[in-house]
Amino acid sequence: MKHGPDLRHRRSSLALPILRTTREQHRAGGLSIGGLLTALGDSSFGWAIVLFALLTFLPLPPGSSLVTALPLLGTTLQMTLGYRHVRLPSRLARVELDPKKLRRTVLRLRPVTRRLEKVLSPRFPALFGRSNQRLLGTVLFVIAFALFLPVPGSGWFPAISLLAVGIGLVERDGLTVIAGVVMGLLSVALTAAILVSLASGAEAIIT
């Protein structure tokens, strides 16, 4: 698999590769999901999860997670099935992005990424072995499914956890991946609790 320039060890900010690539792609005539991932120089699951998690934070109408979470479900399913790298459907790869909205979203999440930048370091390399990919993919699929469900008040938590996991995968930081997974599982529990509460409330009204 061909990789682009190794940005990980030269950058001072996690946001810079996305911001710079977004600007360059836009100047070249258009910004698409496939073009952005290709220009980032890596078809790994890490960058795909980072990008698709960012899309869920774009200023979109309520209920948009039903659409924005689909690429995350597809990506994590590919991990579960043991794919070696992301395979984007051609229709998804051609989807155009609004560079201004994406830039604003990246900058809005800087408080989160700044905290991660201070602690990121290659750790627990065994976690990234092929033997662990399917299990990790399965857990991430469950978290992405929690994001997919249009449950009021729960969407931010699985999205943040998936963003953290994606960054951990990009940086080969197993501790960040583990922290993101724990946060994600807590968000799944929160989503389940909200669903149970809503179902109980609906049942009480009906009866």
C-alpha cells in the first residue's frame, strides 16, 4: 500500500494535515471525501474514522446522524471483516465537502485535539496487530451504531470517542485508542439508558 509523506512525525498539530489538505484540494478545484483521504497519504482506518467522525460535527439539521454515521458504520464493519485498508464506495468517495464548514469544525474541536496532542505517543504496539483488528472493529461498530441512532442528547459522546480512537490509530497510540473505546462503551450505555427511559415513558403514556 502506497503511503504519502509521513506527516505524523513532522507536524505540531493534529489539525494541520486536514486543514492544509482541505485548502490544497479546494484550490485544485474541489474537495471530496475520497480526494481528502488520498491526499492525507494513508488509506488506513485511522484517518477514515477521524474524517467521518468530524463530519458528524458539521452544522447539519437534527437527525443528520442517520446519514453522517453511515460511513463510520461501513468503515468499522470493514475492520470487523478483516480488510487491510479502507475501501470507499465510489459514490461516497465522490461526495463533495464544504471546505469552510470542515475548517470551522476542525477549529471548533481544537480544545479536544490540543489535549490529545500533549499526551500522544506510540504505545502498546501489540494492540495494532492484525489479530486484534476484528475485535476492535466490532467494538467500534457498536459505538458507531449508537451514534447512528437518533437519540436526543447522546450523539456527541460516541462521536468524540470515535474521533479519539481514530487519532490513536493514526498516531499508533494504543493508550488513546483504549481511552476512546472506554469512552465509547460508556456512550453506548448512555444511549441504551436513554432509549429505555424513552420506552418506559411512552409505555406509561399509552397505559
